[in-house]
Amino acid sequence: MYLSKEVKEGIFEKHGKSKKNTGSAEGQIALFTYRIQHLTEHLKRNQKDFNTERSLVRLVGKRRSLLDYLMKKDIMRYRAIVKELGLRK
């Protein structure tokens, strides 16, 4: 599987407060970004996989919602995570 327990813990440790803090917005955004990159690579090889395409669109929407929430809540945290992950609107 592409997303092992160690990879998840590494993502949450780097972007969240700790590897056990899976509820932080930054950690979830980073995890969604990792999954979006994986699905994008999959779709480059399998253009007709419409179920994966639908999943990708849903993930992008979830990430956008979390980013909007973070922007309203704390603009400095929003700017930091966008810069760190290299996202753009």
C-alpha cells in the first residue's frame, strides 16, 4: 500500500504538532496533498479510471475546505502551510 503507518506518522510529525495529533488542520492538509499527488500520478497512467478521478476531485474539495477554514481562523498558519507545501489557489 502506498500510505503506510510510518508515512502517515512522518507527515503528521512534520506538518502537525506531533505524530499523534492527526486532527490538526495543517496535518490533514498535508495528508490530503500527499494523497492528491499519488492519485494524480495514477491518473496520468490510467486516464479512463473515472472512480479515481472522482475520488481526486473529492479530495481536492476537502483540502480546499480545510484551507478556507484555516484562512478564516488564522491567516499566518494558512500562509505557512501554503508556502511549505507549495500550494497555490
